Amino acid sequence: MTAAELGEGKILSQYLPLHKAALAGDWDTTSTIIEKEPDAVRAIVTGFKETALMVAVRAKKRNAFVKKLLEKMLLPDVALTEMTGSTALHIAAVVGNIEAARLLVEKDPKLPKVRDGYKTLPIHRAADYGRRELVRYLFTVTEDNPEQNPFEGESGGKFLRSLIWSGLYDIALCLLQRYPKLAWEDPSPLEWIAGKPSAFPSGTRFNIWQKLIYSCVAITLENFENRPPGVDIKSFKDTNDSGVAITVENFENRPPGVDIKSFKDTNDSVPQINHIRETKLKHTQAVQLVKRLCLETAKLEYSKAFSLLGLPLQKAIVVGTREIVEEILESFPSAVAYRNGMRQNLMHIAILARRENVYNLIYEFDCGDLLIGATDTRMNNGLHLTGKLEPQQMLNLRARFSHFTSNSHIHPFMKQRKHPILGDEEVEKFASPIHKEVWNNEGMTPAMVFTEAHKELVKDGERWMKDTANSCTIVAALIVTVVFASAITLPGGNNGDTGLPIFTHKSAFVVFVISDALALFSSTSSLLMFLSILTSRYGEQDFLYALPKRLIIGLVTLFLSIISMMIAFTATVYMLLEYKGRWILVPMAVLSGLPVTIFMRLQFPLLLDLIKSTYKPGIFGKQGDRIFI
């Protein structure tokens, strides 16, 4: 430790009471220290070279203390910086202390123009940390002059990207309206917003009730009143080209019976509805911002616009943000010719990422055959890429950006088998026959690529299918044994004279016979289905429909046999204990439903997944014919 460091250590020790007083907002102790030593107002009190003012500002709830301390300070004292060059206003911007920021600017109006050691203004720091109210306030006090140039050029581009990354889309839109050339900055702001799929409807998952509320709720887009100097708010309200619509009411598209007034009245009173309204507002702001960015970028010279839009377009496809892809293609149709470093076009990227919504959008162009037949650097066309497994990094992106949750009920092969090239009719509609026979650099056709890529997964799928069938076979066999035995030894026995069952005259006996017979037939069918699965040859094409269909039928009939068996059991108990007291029937009926509930809990999700993956349309499908102009 040097002598200077020792001296600083002594100073820190000397001003420890002042440091503690600033943290606690103890003005009495602080005023006593300042009266004895006026220079204490500018003294370093922390290892980060912060003054008592900075400590109090960072504490947030000590603004009364800050106000009194500022009265004791001179302008140079207020503008002091800590070790990174940040002033007290920078610190207020980081922690979101708007009241302290107002006090600081009132004391020294030049503080908003002071840059820290990273050449960053306080308003930029506020944007970095998503401090909406502070950004709005600092907009009004940060001068826009040619020397500082805080909202243009590289500084403005960084500011716009910070606003986007922090989700302050309305402020970003206002900034872009005032400084449209910010859309031309590199890296493009579009690339940043493309990395936030949750900012768009396509990247947000709602349940059925949330979707209903989302479709009905009204939103209002208003520009903040404390706008940057020179921005004409009226022009925002009156001009659609600015990309801002003040009020968006979707009640005309509401389902029948939805009361508009009740929705409006409960928007603010019900937190869940208010949250969905805010989400929809953010979605609308983000779409408007993307529209504006695309329109401004499209004004550039062709090659410059193409280079700026390429990476955002690719990122939007990878994460599945259909809205960005749509806006880029509408404003700059030539972007459909984009290729990445591997010479893969938009359709190739969408296929690899398994983004069916984006694929279908691109499919609406009349150049689908050209895109699917084009080859990359390895001579893979779209059919080769369709046969590949979904890369692990794509699965990670889907989990991160699209709330894609991997379902543990169904084997991965069963999920991916709907994407093989030869099994998808939509691809074959516009894929030339020659595309199916193209050899890539590895000497493989699309069919060979699919076989090779899925070789290990087919083996895993076979093991999973056999394990599932084995487990269900045991259950089905037990049910067959039980219900067959109960059919032979009828409850109550037979009449010794006539040989007829004793309970023939009871309606419960009819229920027993029907349910027992149904249980026997369905369990036998289930057993046969599972046996057919165990004896299958397990070819690639078998996984497409044959094996899933058998497993679906087997599970459905097994489920039916369990229900029928429990009904038969309940009917038997009812006949035997009818005269002993009917109170026992209720708990018996409840308990008999327990196996059914357990089975549904464990196997019903698997059944639903199988039905969806087997009968759900493939990822490719043209939604309509659109012309992008």
C-alpha cells in the first residue's frame, strides 16, 4: 500500500461517521460534521471515491437529506465524480431516484450534459437500467446541441438500443420520430428488438382466458408529456405515418356476449386484466416501432438497407418473431433474397429453426420453389435441411425466447417425426422431383440425410415405444383376467333351481354385465394393440402414423377398460350391500374413481401428445396469397 493509499485510508476512517449518517439520512449528525469541517461536503467517504451526496442519492429514500445537503454545497461540489467518472445524477439515473435527480438538476442545470468515464450521459444510464420516469424527465432537461449530440449518431444509436433492450418502446418510438436517421445506425436497432420475441404477440403464450381478454381489452398509446425539445406531440396524434395510434379498441372483434363497458370498468380494478392490457400495449408499441424502423431503413441505398436488414431478419426467423419478418418483407421485399454466411436463404433458416409460422409467411411469396430448391455452401437444399434433426442450440433458443417447454411425456422422435421431407405433402407441392434426388457434398440425397440424422433417434424411439407397450400390456392383461373371471363367477351366484343369476331382476346387474363385457372387449383390444407394437418392424415410416395410431388406440381402449371395470365393481358392491346401508355406496364410488384418476394423471398427457403430434397438420402450410409492396 502506497503512502497515498494510506492517506486515503485515513480519510475514509475519518469520515466514517459522515458515511453512516448519509446512509441513514441523519441530518443532525451530518450538519454537526459540516459545521466543524465545511470541506466534508466534498470529502471521499467510500472506497469507490463517492461523496456523502452520492451515498445519500444511492440510498433513494434519503431525499430530504439530499435537499439539505445540496444547500450546503457549491456547484463544483455537486459536479464531483466517483472513480468511474459518474456524477450524483448518474447514480440517481441508475437507481431510479427521480426526486433526487430533480433536486440535483435544480441545483446545477449543467449536470445532464456531463458524461462519465464511458462517455455516457445520465439519460443513457437511465435507459440502460430501464428507468422509465427518469428517462422521461431527463429528456426535458438534456439539451440537444451539436456539440453534445446526445440523441444522434453513435451516441443516439446506443441510446435507442438501450431503450429497446429495456422495453421502453414508446420512448424509443418518440426518439425515432425526432431523429429518424437513428434507424440507420450499425448495429441496427432492429437486430436488438429481434432478440426480444416476448415483445410481440407471436412470442407470448396465453391460456384460453388470457387470449379472450387480450382480444377484447382496449389500449391507449400516448406519447409522454415531457417530450424532448422540438417534438410536436400533435403531429403524433394526427399522423398515422408516425407509427403511433392513440387509441386502439378491439371490442368490435370481441366474442358474442362480451360486455364492452364491463371490460373498460375492470381494466384497472382487476390486476390480471390490467397486466394483459399492459402486455398488449407493449406489443402494439413494439410493432409500431418495428414498422417505423423498417420504413426508415428502406429509404437507404439498396446495398446499405440490405446489409442492415439481413441480420435482424435472420434473428427474427430463428426466434420465431413473425411480426418483424412481415414488416421487413413488406417495407423491403428484396430482403427475401437474403442469405447468411452458409448461403442459406430465409426458407432454409426457417426450416432449420422449425419456425412454421415464419415459414408459412415466406411461403406466401411466389418464389417458394426457388427458395426450397436453392442450395447452401454444402449443397444442401431445403429438403436436405428438413430431414435434419432440430439442432440443440435451436431447442435452447426456443426454450429461452418462445417459452417452448419440452414435454417429457413423449419421446423426442415422436415430436420430430412430423417433419420428414417425404412425409410432408406441402413441401412436395412446390418441390420439384429433381430436388428430392439432389446430392449434397457428402453424397447424400434428402432421404439419405433423414435416415442418417434419425438413425440413433429411431433406436431410442423403438426402446421408448417398447417400454411403453410392455407396461401397458401388463395392465391390460390383468384387466382381461379380472373381468373374465368376474363374468364366469357372477356376483350373488346362481339360482339352484333355474340356474339363472340371483340378481337378474336388479337393474344394477344389467349395469354390471354391460360394463364387465365392455371392459373385457376393450382390454382385449388394448392387449392386442400393444402386442402388435411389440412385434412391429420399427421402420422409419412406421413411426409416422402406424405405431402412433396403434399406441393411441391401445391407450384409449385401456382407459375405457379401466373405467368399465370400476363401474362393474361399483355395481357389484351396490348389489351385495344394498340392504346393509346405502351410506357405504358413496365412499365406495369415490374410491373406485381413484384408479381412473391416477391413470388419467399419468397417461392422459401422453395420449394427448400423441394425438396432437400424429394428427396435427405439418409445419408447412400456405396461409394465403399476399403481395408485398
